[in-house]
Amino acid sequence: MGGNRRFVEDKSIRPRQGRSTLIGSEKGQKPFAIIVGCSDSRVPNEIVFDQGVGDLFIVRTAGQVMAAASYGSIEYALAVLGSKLVVVMGHQACGAVDAAIKRPDVPGHIVTLVNSIKPAAQKAKAMGGNLLENAIRQNVIDQVMELRDLDPILSKKYQKGDILIVGAVYQLSTGKVEFLPETLSNLPDFRASSK
Ligand SMILES: [Zn+2]
């Protein structure tokens, strides 16, 4: 959150991005956070959080839709690399969420994305206010809940308070990451130092 504040204020320090950071980096990694984000070219995670080499383990698909390979990647970072935080991050004007609302005919595997986001789009249609914005937030909330319930690794670690799983939405126009209050309340007692 501090890194994003720097980015928004145009005071990025671009940490751990020089050549000296690369020396020895082949020996291992210990990313402190996992970002499950959208592939959108306007959401470059290290830049918007002002982080560097080795800081973030990132899983990106359009609409941050997840399937088995995503789950395995997240589990690997948590169970093997020791990451403690999972951030599911949607963003303003997400084309994948927009498609799940409008449901155009889409070719090839794109339909997989639309189908996965459809339930969130349906819930958003029952809400007042901006349909796309609500669907983007609901999609993130649904994905956070999906990960909290994911057996066998995430659900156990989450309930024990070994890890945090939260949701956020990135504003393209301002660069600001808003963490969603719906995913910050009623958290299990988090023990950052525990294994
Ligand atoms: Zn997107």
C-alpha cells in the first residue's frame, strides 16, 4: 500500500530494479505477496506497487479468472516460497468483465473467461449504481471467496491465520489501488510470523 501511494504521488523509488539486485537472484526467491491480477497491459503490477525483482509472485489472466494452473501457481508460492499475502486485483474498465455483462459472441477460448465472470455480472445487475463498476468489484469479491475456500492448501492456511487473502480494484485513471472493505472484515487472526 505504501508503494502504491508513492506511485500515485509520482514519487516511485523503483526499488530492487538495478543490476546489483540480479546478482545472486538465481539462487532463490522469497516474494512476500502474490498478486492474482488481470492481464490488461495497463495494470503493470511491479510499477503500480513500486516493487522490484523478487518481491511479487504474479498470476495474470484476463479478468483474473482462475483455473487449475492458477491454483497450482498460488499454492506453490504459499507452500514452497513462503508468501503470506494474496491480493486479488481487478481494475477499472476491465474488458473481460464488460464482456461478461454484454455477452457478445466471442470466438475460441474467450468464452471460458466470460462464463467464469457471468455470476458476478448477474449479481451486479441486481444492484443500483454503475453496472460495470459493481460487476468488477463483485468479481474480485467472488474470487477472494473462491480462494479462501480452495482445498487443500489455501483453505487450511487461511483458516489457521497463516495467510491473508484480500481483494482490491485498481483505478486506471489515477493509479490508485483501493482495497475492498468487504474482503478486509471478519478476517481470521493473522499471525505474520507463523510458518
Ligand atoms: Zn481486465
